[in-house]
Amino acid sequence: MDSAIILPAGGIAECGISVITLRIKIEGREMVCFFLALKKNSNPVITALFILFCLVFVIPVLSYASRGITPVAHISEDQARRVALVIGNGAYGNAPLKNPPNDARDMGAKLKRLGFDVTLLTDADQRTMEQAIRRFGRKLRQGGTGLFYYAGHGLQVEGRNYLIPVDAKIYDETDVKYKAVDVGLVLDTMNLAGNGLNIIILDACRSNPYTRSFRSAVSGLARMDAPTGTLIAYATGPGKVAEDGTGRNGIYTKHLLKYMEVPGLPVEQVFKNVRKAVIEETGGRQVPWESSSLIGDFFFLPGKQPVKTATSAQPPKAVPIPVKKREQVSEARQIREKAISLYEGTGGRIDHEEAILLFIEAEEKGDPMARMWLAMLYYKGGCGFKINPEKAKILADQAIGQVKKEAGRGDVEAMFLLGSAYADGLGIEKDYEKAVYWFRKAAEKGEPLAMNNLGFMYENGLGVSQDYAKAFYWYQKAAEKGEPLAMNNLGFMYMFGLGVSQDYAKAAYWYQKAAEKEDPDAMYYLAFMYHLGHGVSQDYAKAFYWYQKAAEKGEPKAMNSLGSMYKLGHGVSQDYAKAVYWYRKAAELGDSWAMYHLGQMYENGQGVPQSYEKAVYWYRKAAELGNKTAKAKLQRDKKKY
């Protein structure tokens, strides 16, 4: 063993402890064992200390030894704190991959067993990936080792490497930098964190699914030099293509998962072993490589390398650290509560991006309430979420049983979520009257979001008779509790004179209040007021400012308006290319007016090469979403197209 306890000469005997030496052989290896025995009538204090010594030192050492793992006396601070972001994308519409989600899940589970704090994403869109990378960077600023793993489609354009989200709509090379995630973002984020030691693993060198639409068809990823303290590992060499594999995992990740758990193996040796195994399996077709500028040692699993014997061909598995289910549930609830605080702004700050990531993290830990929150976000969209009814249904079906149970027990959050489920038909048959019932129950217990939603039901006559006065009452109650959604709704009622006299000044007041609490919808409407000069002096600069703030929060209406400001030169220099950029961003989030405007840009060749085919594509997309102007355009110009 590598550690020893040293006592002064004669000290053991004087303390009433005898030492017995025994030489034995186990599986062909000779071992010297030292047994400590208490003498009869030993001092009680010494007896207690002896028992404590056995519990703290002897039993753990024997436990580790029985598994072929030698405990390490000290692990550096950089290795003690470990943070990982793991992403696996496979659900691509044009070129799906079956293994990356499995690779990511298995890698996430392995890293957790090796002591990493893991954030796992599968089939992630661009916004979710970029949000996760930013949050990953914030975690790394606290120090420790950072590890980024990605499996899925990746490609290079003009010497830069990009990771492809599952929602990417890429028509040519110019789309890539706007629709994909630049690996440079990951490198910069980790480098700026200043945490000392970082590892980036890219199993992303699959074939380019967009080759036909690209001017140049360069395969694989481009070479990148690792910054100081960083190791970048690639599934195959520069410009080469990696194989996806026929089993559960890709070939590269399969071998990486195996060698990460070899005790005492330096990280560089791990990747050498992986390279050798991949070359052997593929007959030299795939050769993994690394770019490293590490200046310290790193071990996935510290300890001595096991002695090879005829019975130890496979690397020993790490001993999983048991986690009590109750502790896991408690942790997930804490994460969810923090997410709600950031989503509602009850803690004095709204941050929808951070809230969404925390909801995802809580959901991954099995929290049914977080699952229902995510179902609502996928169903309604907003906050950068692209509407996805299918995913919303899957999540809601998994969560609804527990939500109903908790609501029946009097949990206020569950009452609100159950009301929302009935209102939207998520995991349960749509029933507005039951939605009103549960919103009212939660509202009477002081839940501001339930108050806001109850106001919405009265405003629109859903499950109750339409009553603007009661809608205004509940919006006001929620606004008094600091709920920005309700403030925004009060602004809307003043703007259109619903239940109150029309008053643009009061509308602007409430929009301002909600916008200051970071509500993206209110930011959009406040910008709209400045744009048109309603209730405030017309001010294109302020309009642009608030549109941009809302767009940064993922509000598609604001993105569309930014496109129009660039197109018309309102408050900014006229720039058709930027107009196209913002119209496209909004269109991809489902905004029908942005689709229509994008069609106009293609028809007129403004900011993009003229293309009637693409113009018609976007007009039809807008018409399918019920845009009457787009429908009329297609009908009027059908001979032209």
C-alpha cells in the first residue's frame, strides 16, 4: 500500500496495542498483513480511538483493495471539482443518427460515476445548446476540471468547426454560422473561465449531410490548436469521417467509455489506448487524434493501474457511489424552485434562459413538476422555445399522474400546473371549467401565475362567462405580487380598452414595469409603443433598443420587428442582409409574419439572391399558419409562381 501510519518507537506497546505480522498469498501475490490487537484491560480512551482508527482507515483500505483499487491520499483541487456538459444529437430531419443520444447518455452516466457534475442534453436545438454552454462557463468560473463532450453531426466551413443542432435549417454554407454552434464558442467559454484544466471531446466527424448544397465539400472537422491547459480529442483525424457504429454506441465512444475507468491511467494514455482500439476495429479507416497543451496530470479514475493477469482482461469497473432517492428528489425540487423563481421573477430577477436550463436539469433528475413545466413551454413556445406539440405531449403524459396526486394533496404549484394541463389538454382531456377550478384554487392560495391565468380565462371567456372587469381584477392582484405577465396583460387591456377606458399612457406604464422585470412580451409591446408613438413620444432608437432586448430573450415578434427596422432603416442604417437574418430567426421560431417578410426578401432579391422558389416556400409556410396576407398573395400571384 502507498500510505502508512507512523507511531513513535515503543508507542504502540505502551498504548496497550499489540502488532501481529502475517505473510499470506492471494491469487499468486504475496502480501504482508499487520493486525492490531488490544490488550486486555486497555484504557477505555485508547479502545475508543482504536475503533475509530479501524473505521476511518482500515475498513476503507480493505474495501478498496478487494476491488483492485488503491486509494489516493490526495487529489488536486482541479481534479476534486469536476464539471461536464454532455450533448448527443441524433434526431436530424434530413440525416438522422441513431447512436449519439445513446453515446451522450452513457457518457453522462459514466462521468457522474467518476465524480463529475453533469449536464446532459439530447437532441438539442441551437438555443438550448448555446444556453447550456454559457451556463457551463459560469460553473467553470468556480474552478475545477471542465469537460465538454459532443456526439452528432459536425462540419467545417472556411476552417472553422461547427456542431449541428437538430433544428438547423441549412440550405448553403452561409447559413452555417447562423444556424449551427461554433466550437470556438466552447473553446472561448472554457478558456475565459480560467479554471486551469479543460477537456473537449468531439465525436462529431460524421459525413456532411449538406454536401450537395455546399460549394466546397470538405469532410470532417478542421484542426484546432488547444489553448494552454486544454486537451481537444477528435473521433478521427482532420478532414476525415468517423463511423457511427452498428451497436448501441459509436466506435470511438464505445472504446472511450471502456478506458476511462482504468484506475491510475493518465488522460493522455486513455486516448492513446482508445486510438489503438479504434484503429484495430476499423482496420485503419478511422484514426482518432488529439491536440493537447495540458501542463498538469489528470486521471479520470485516480489509483494504481491494475496488474494484468489472465483473469483481468477487462478494465475493472468503478465503484458507483450510491445516491439515496430521497436526496435526489430533494435536490431536483430545489433546482425546480430556483427555476420558477427565475421564470416568474419572484426573487427580484427574471432570467428565462437560466430558468429553462434549470427546468431541464430538474427534469433529468426525474422531477415530474419540472417535466410539466417543460411540457407547457414546448406547447406554447416563447422564451426561445420552438413550439413542439409532440414533445409537449410526451412530457405531459409522463408527468400528469404525479401532478394530479400533488394537487389533490394541496400543493399550490401542482394546482397551477394541473389547471394549465386542463387548459391546454396536456396529458389530459382539455376542460376549461376544470382549468378555471384549479387556477382559482391556486390563486386563492396566493399563486400569482394562477391569478394571471384566471384573469386570462375571464378575458377570453374560457370556462367562465367573458368578464373584462374580473379579468382586470385578477391581473391587478397578480401584478401587485410582482408578476410581470400580469403587468403585461394590464398594459394590453389599457392599450385596447378592454374593461377600462383606452389609455396608451397607462398601457406604456405597465409595459415598462413588466419590461423592467425582463418580460420579453412586454419589451416587445413597449418597443411597439415607441415605434408608433402611442402613449410615449415616437422614438425609433428606443424602439430598436427594446425590440433587441426582447429578441435576445427569444421573442419572435421582436425579431420580426428588428428585421423590418433594418429593412426600412428605422433607427438604424438600412441593411437588407441583417433584415433577412432577423426575419429568418423569427420564421424558424414559427412567426408567420416573419415567414411572409422572408418570402418578400427572396422575391425581390433583397439581402439574398432572388429566388421565386424560396419566396413561394416561405409564403406557403406563412399561409399554413393562417396568415391571410400570405394566402392572398399566393392566390393573387398564382400564375406568376
